[in-house]
Amino acid sequence: LVFFANLAGGLSLAGLMFYTHQWAFDGYGVGANALLIANAKVNLGFGSALARGILCNVLVCLAIWLCFRARTVTG
């Protein structure tokens, strides 16, 4: 169920970006830059992707821990 919801959300976002021509800004520079970033991300090695995933999880856990640790909204 979660997979299909994520798929629907991703396709919806891609459709909105396509139909609103957000990718065509700055002489198609935005779209070209998005393609370069996507290409770099899909060509990561297994070890690099695993290390980035672990570090990302550390940051998420740290953010949650800091939220629970704060006494007030400002800290």
C-alpha cells in the first residue's frame, strides 16, 4: 500500500512539473540540472549508497531525538 501511494505521489509530482513547464525555466537549465543530479544519484556504487543511507538515518534520528529533548519550541 505504501509503495503504491509513493508511486502515485511521485507520478503526480512529475506530471505537475511537466505540465507547468517548471523544467523549462532559465533556458531549460533547470531541467538539465535535474537530469544531471538524477544521473549522478542512480550511478552510485552500492557501498556509497549504503553509507549515505546510514548517515541520512542518523540525521533523521538525531532530529527526532532533539525534538523530544527540547523543553520549549525554541529550544
